[in-house]
Amino acid sequence: MRVAPGIVSMSSRRIATSLLCAALVVSAGCLDLKPPQACSVTVAPTSLSLPVNGSATIVATAFNCDGNSIRNKRPSFSSNNSAVATVTTEGQVLAVAVGSATISATSDGKSASTQVTVTPEQAATVTVTPSTLTLRTSDSRQLTATARNNQNVIITGRTFRWNSSNTAIASVDQTGRVSALTPGNVVITAESDQTVGQATITVTPIPIGKCSLTPISFKVTVGQLAQPTIVLRDTAENVIPSSGRPISWTSSNEVVALVSNTGVATTRRAGTTVIKATSVEYPAIECTASVEAVDPRIVSIGITPRVGSFRLGIPKAFGYFLRDSVGGEIPSGRVVTWSTNTPSIIQITQLGIATPLALGTARIIATSEGVADTVTLPVTRIPVTSVTLTPLQATVFEGQTAQFRARVTDSTGTEVTDRTVEWLVSDPTKASITQNGLVTATASGAVTVFAEVETRIGQANLVIQQIPVDTIVVRDTFNLTVNTQSAFAIELRDAQGNVLRNRNIVVTSTQPNVAVGLAGTQSTTVQVQGITVGTTILTLQAVDANNRNQGKPSRIVINVNAPPTTPGVRANARSGPPLE
């Protein structure tokens, strides 16, 4: 047994005092050894925190008025709330329940106190009952949790936090009730004061007692699907979920229909088969449905494609689809006949390959089991992809012609000659062109020749050169008066004697102080300016655009005379400014 130090000291003092009194046998001396009155009391510690059922010792000390401790003074202890904490005469405090209490130490009317706070007990262990459990899907069971302290004493009034390791398999509410959801294993835990207890739960599926398929018979056309719905029941005839239950599906006649692992039967040909569903878990549990497949009756036929056009001479393949009375597409294999009521425009084989023969509107017909469809499409020429001119470059003189030809190619790379070609030139003032591609040059320069066919354009370049001047025809002499201007006519001819116009003529004078000349803009006259009396020779020379001489020069004698003596008479002359 543990004894508080204060109690041991007080008991020792009492024994020592009694022995001293007995030895002296003097009662007056013993009265002098009685402890003095306490002026104050202290306790240590001044505050305590204990869990329920915990204990601790507090020490109280009495002091005289001089501030010295009184050794043989024993204060008394009390609790103001013994339902929360009690105290022994030796100062041993015992925690009873959660709450607060004040422990007081009193001596000679003087007291001091310690504040005691009692907290809940900490759980040392948590157990869940039952610790293992097997449930079937959709079952539920109540679990209980118990907390114990270090002395293995049950702690009452505890609240636990419940949790499931896999809520898809089993869930648990905060009262500890477990609900089984899907087959599997799960751990359920209960936690208090960070101490955890657990139970292992095994969820098993509900046994299948029987199964059935609905509907129990199907009648469909070949190519259509049939999928019965499976219903599972337990041994008590209650419907149970089929999700997650492995089912094996088979067809008794796979020539008629195949069945998938989800129970979808695909019919392949006319006949009857039995679809069987068998439980993999319980092979004795099986159910069936019959499927009758019949050939569908054709109610419509459709030709594909339905839009577009034919290109003259290019074959085009057509297809078809067949539909039954419920809109289902009938597989190929039925007899389909192809024909046309426009045989002069198109012909078609029994494989659906149509070849256009002439421009126009073609009509093709597909017939099967008394049902027909028609498509009407125009026959057009193959589109032009290129136009090429020959020659690509040509040079002619004014007045000459050049023949251009257009090579027209369609999208197959074939040259075609049945298309209309539109001919144009870039500058009609220099050349003209016929719709046969014949160009006539009218003035010098360069033009571009265009040929357009169905928005495709080819082009070529044509250079038009001037006809060179061979001779300039002039008179022998020309007379004019001083300080007057006058003009004489000239004529430019080529080597064939054709008259030419609009050429550059250079005029020079042997005596420019006597007279000078300048050719007119049309190359048909020469203006002469008389300066002084005398005679000069004017030389006329034609030159090309590069200022090179063309043909032979011509010369004319110019006589400049004095003004006439008779006033107002002036022959072959007019006044004017000097020639530049």
C-alpha cells in the first residue's frame, strides 16, 4: 500500500511526541507541544485532469502566522461534487464521472482547493460482434461494438464510427447495421478513440431456384434479331436480379440462328431453333425459347445511286436494296432484273452496269418479285480538262493571216472533236479571228489568241510585224517662196507595190539654210519650210521601230524663190511658223 509522504511525516511526529511525553511524565510539557493555530493552507497541485476511474494524490500544508509550515497539523479534505470526484482523508482523489469538482483542504478554518476535471476513459480495445459473418445478397444484420479500458473493463456510453472497406459489396450505417449488396468479401470497422475493431463479412449470391425466358417464342424474318428476356427466381419464387449472374446461351440450330453471350439471336436462314439459357452457377437451372426464321417478302426495291449523271461512253455500276414489310433490309440473294426503256440512249447488263450511248435522258429499271424501282439520269459529255493551241507562238506581217488549232482533251485524257470552241484575240484593233481559229493581222504589235471550251481556256501568242517599205514615190521638184510652208504628196510602197501608211519617215536637207522638210503623221505628205532663196535636195528615208533604214531613199529638188513682185500673189505657198 502506498502512503502519502505528508501522512508518514504526521504519523512519525505523533509517535515521537507521545514517546517524549511518556519519558518526561510531565503533562504541562506535553501541552506546550500542541501545534499552533494555522494562519494559511496550501495544496499541490492546484489542478488535476483525470479520466474516469483514474486517481491522484494531492498534498495539503498548513502554515503559522510567521509563514512557517506546521509539521504536525493535518488538514481535512472534502469534495464539492462527489458524483464527479471523491477524496480520502489522506488526499487520494478518485475520478467517478465526467465533469468538474473542487477538492478543498481545511485547517483551523483556513482552506485551499484543487480544481479537478474528469474526462471520458480512453478505449484500449474495441471488439465487433460477430467478428465474422456470411450474408446473402440483399440481407442485413446488426453488428455491435464494445470498448474496454486498460483494465479490460467495458466503457459504457461510447459512440462508434462505422465504415465499410467496399461499399459496393456491403454498406454499414452509423448504428452498425450491415446491408449485403453484391457477392464478395468486405471488412466492417468500428472506431473509438482512434482504436479500431473489425468484422469480416462474406456476401454470397442468392441461390437460383428457376429461370424463364420471355417471350417463349419468336417469329422473325431472316436477318432480324431475337432477344428474349431472362427472369431469375430464388427457391421461394421471388424474382432476383440477373445482373452479375453468369448465364450460358446456346442455339440448337446454328445454321438457322447464332446466339451471343448476352442472349441476342441473329437469324441466318429460314428454319427453327431453340435458344437455351443455362445458369453457370447452377447448371441444373435452364430455360428455353423457340425462334422461327422466315424469308422476308419483298415490298420495296431501291436503286443506288439515285442522283448524278452519266458521262457519254463511260460505264456506271448500280446497286440495289430490298426491304420487307417492317422496313428491314433483305440480304442479297434474291433475283433482280435490270432493264431500260431508253435503249437508244443507254444499255444495261443484268449485273447493273449501264453504258450511255448517246446524249439525252436515260432511264433504268430494277425489278424483283413483282416490285420495281426506276431512276432517271441525264447523259452528258465527258467534261473537258484542257485546251492546247498550236502553234503556241507565231509571227506574221500586217495583212497576213495565221491559222491556229485547238486540241481539246476530256477527263479521261482522250482528245475530243465534238465540242464548240470560242475564239478570241486580246486586241481586236490589231487582229481579227474567225471561229475556225484563222487570225488576220491588221496592225503591228503583239496579241494573245484564246480558245475557250466549257470554261477551259488555251492561249497562244502572235507577233505582228510591219511590212517593210521598199520605195517612196515623190515628184522630181517642188517650188515654194521664202518664209512660207507648203506640202507635197508622197506614196510609200512595199516590194509588191502595195501602198503603206503610218511609217516613220526621216527627212534630211542638203542645204538646211535654204529649206527643211518634215513627213506627215499618215506618211502621205511632206511639209517644206522655205528659209532663203536657193536650191536644196531633200532625202526621204523610211525607218523601222528600231530606227533602222527600210527600202531605198528618195530625193526631191526644192527651189525656194523670192516673193513675187505683184502684191498679193503667192503661188504654191502659204505662210506659217518655221518647221521644227
